[in-house]
Amino acid sequence: MVGGVEAAVEPKRASSDEEAKEDSSLGPGDSILRDIGFDPLSKDYKDRVKGLFLDSDQLDNALGLIADLDNDDFRKRNEASKKLAMIEAPIEHMLSESRKDSTIEMARRVQGILNVRIKKRLIDVLYHASVRSDENSAPSSLESLMILASTFDSVTYWELMRALEMAAVRVSVEQDRVLLEKGLSHDSQSVREICSFVLGYLGMDQGSETSGLEDILILANARGRSAAGKDGAAKILLGLLSSDNVRVRQESGSLLRIIFQTDLGFAAYDSSELRKLAKDRWSNYINGKEDGPHWPVFLGMSSRGQFQVIVGKSDTKGGAALSYTTSGKKIENSELAESISGAVSDRMVFDYAGGNVVVSGGAELESKVAVFSLSGTDLWTVSGVPAGAGAALLPEGKMVIASGFNVRVIDLFGNPVRSWKMPSKMDSFSRLRLGRFMCAHSDEGAIAEYNSDGKQIWKASGMNRPRNVSRLENGNILVVVDAEPKAGEEKATSSLVELLGLSPDGQRTLLRIQPKGVKTISSSARLPNGNTLVGTEKGLAEYTPDGYAIKVWLKSPILSLHVH
């Protein structure tokens, strides 16, 4: 039992033939496809993948069955449950949405269906099928993709939306322009975004024609241009840095950093004064450059290929790292996992800007800090330094180490360079990007960001002893806080902590996960399918965006966690 629901049974283990050595011709994410029986190299793969995409009749049928889960007729409720459990295409997002404000009976039935369906892992399948470049794996038409996209919440399934956009590009032609332009006024936000993205990618839309569109669609058009390497994207993105929409500002700033391979300090959640200063820096920088064609750049994990889940598992020596696919299948002979296993640690921070991973342990773990490349090469190790809150390798070849109230910078020989004091004790410390660090201050009830001189540049307060805070790629925040006991809940089964997902500015709660009966949440990470992995002293479990546990990965204490 995890999170109050029974965990789903693991997928059936593959035969020895299926476990043959991976073919190098397989594309990103194919291990997940194989895990659930969709072999990309099989003859019937093209026909089987078609079953993952809904048409309008199938969508209406699924919605009708979901409504029948609350029917007064018991037989209709039972029949609807059986049929929903067997539908091939992804409907988990619609089921989860239906559970909100539903009756207790309907909520119970929905969770039962989700527990059965998790074995199919079709959200993962759709994600990876969509990002494959193989022409044979593309859906049959743009219209079918748009119907499917209209059922998804574009915030919850941010990564999936990025994959669907690229899939829509591959099935679009010049003759689709009328359909695409019509889609800009569709009732579904996800459909509007996909249409604008495709128009930008194919060069069918010019900047002057987007003046009447909402900022989110102008952004989608600019992302399409960026993904195709076309000109004109940078100035559109520069204008969007002043948007009232925090998501638009966040993605625009991220794309500018990727396009120009530089960071001028813009953060979507900073104060308006700081954002204006950063925008002026970007304006001066861009005005001195030609806004012409560039290398194609993507925003979102869908462009990165195969994922690994790196898990720091507790043992008598302090930890051993294991590697898994995003469907929970163990990966053998991972050089990175083996390297991390050799370093005694309870914290693991991946720094993609610096191209390294820093692992560190507090006083009880010998105060060691080690740095590895993303491929597992040992870069640097030091012992005897207190790094209870965390550490990071700086671009200029120095190490910043945080513990208690103190942050110290040392060179790679261990010599002190400089230091500063924090306003309150740090429970976690990590480098976000150039000149920007994130901390959790549980005693102060706040999370905050600081520059490389220790000056506070952003803060969100009023939390119940926050710790283990991190930012996702889309700017949202994952933070562990103390949980308030629920009325009538027994102390033995109540959770002492909970995981919150917050908006980039920290003002809105987007996700709340309360694993039952746990004392600590050591780590968390977001999977490409929109679910969240949570590590505790009891093990590792996967949760849906609305906070339901659907799968147990491990049943032993977890120290650290990262999706790489």
C-alpha cells in the first residue's frame, strides 16, 4: 500500500528473447515501448501505434463511459468500468480530471480503473511514440492529433505537449494551412498552441499576423520558429519577456538562453524592476546581432532522447546509486550510477549548464563532496568539508559549499576564496544556473534564491518548514514541507511531510502529494509522463499529477533521486 491505495502489479517480465541486446538503431525512449510490448522494430508496429490515437467518435465514447461511472444503474456503472479499463488509447488524464468533485463511489471506481491501466503505461508510450523520427510511427493525420491534444491539460502534460507539437509538424503539409489557422480560435488551449507552433515551424505565419493573438500563442509560434531554426524568433521572444503570463516569460527567457548560449540574468518570477533591467540587457545584446536563421533549438525534454532515473538507495555505507528507465526497468552497467555509488552521499544535484553532477553528504556521511561528468567520469573529490545543505561546482573551477548559515567558496585545492552568511539556516542549497542559487530555510518558513555574492534576489515565504527545494525545467518548484494532520486521521498512518508543486513565483499550489505514514521525503523528480517520483524512508513510489500513488518502484529507504 502506498499513499492509501494498492500499488499496481509490475508489468510482465520480458522473455529471454525480448531481453536480447538493445539494437543501436532504436530511437529515444524505445526501452519503454518494448517494456509494454510495442517493439519499434516489429512488422506490426505501425498499425499498433495507430491505436494510441483517439478519433472524435472514440473520444465521445470515452467521455460517455466516464459519465456512466456515476450512473444510478449499477449495471451501467460496472459495464463502464470494464470498458474504460480496456481502452487502448491514453485516457488517464480524463479519468483523473473526472475524479475532482465527484461522488465517493465514482472516485473509488476511477482509482480502481487507473490501478489496472497503469500496467499499460500508455502515457509513456504516447510520449515516446510521438517523438520518434521514424515516418512510419506518425499518426495518420493532423486532425487526429489535434483531437487527441484537445483532451490534455497543457500545464500538467507540459513535456507531452512538446512531443505532440513535433508530431503535428511531421504530419502537416502546406494544404493544412486553413485547418491550422482555424485552429487558432479553437475552444481548447492545447489545440490553439499546437496550431500556432506548426504555423511557426513551417513558416506559414509572419510576426505581423500574430499581433491580435494572446501571448501564449505568440510564444508557441516563436517556439515553432526556433525548433525549425528560422529567423525572427529572437525579437518575438524579447517582446514576450514583458508578458503578464509567468509561463510565457519563463519559456521565452529559457529559449533566448538556448538560442544565444548566454545568460543575462532574466527570471520570470523576479520583481518587475529586476525583470526590466534583465530585459534591457537582452535588448542591447540582441540589437547588436542579426536575428537570422540559427541551429534548431527545442524547449522541453522531448528533444533530449533517452532518460535515466538515477536513485540513491540507502545502505550501511551511506548509499548506492541505481539506474532505471522511466518505466521502472533497471538499467545494468550504467557508468554514471556506478561512479555515484562509489561516493558516500545523501544529496545529488545535476548541473546541466556546467555538465556535471555534484554529490555530497553531511557530517554523518564523512563530509565528502564529489563531482562527476554526466557520463560518469570522476572530476573532483574533497573530504572533511561540511556540506550538509549542498554544494556546486562553479564555471571558473571553484567549489561553493553550504552548511548551516555559512556558504564558502574554495578552489580545487581546498583553499578558501571567499564566504558569506545566510539570513537563516539552510536545509538545501543548489545551483540553478549562472550566478543563481536556490535555498530552503525551514526555520524561516521560506525558499529563496541568491546571487553569487549572497544577495537575495527572490523569495517566497509563509511555508510550513520547507526543505529539499528544486526548480523544474519549466520553472515550477518542488518543495517538501511539514504536513498539517488531517482531522480524524490516526497519528500512526498520517504523513508528517508532504510534497508541494508550486508555480514559478511560489504563489500557487499546483500539486500536493502526501505519502501516508512517512516521516521524511528525501527527494523527488518529475517523469516525462507528467507523474512525480517521491523517495521516502519507506521506498520510492510514482504519483499522478493529482496526488495518487499508482506504482511502487522500490521498498527500501531512498536518499536521493534525479531524472537524467
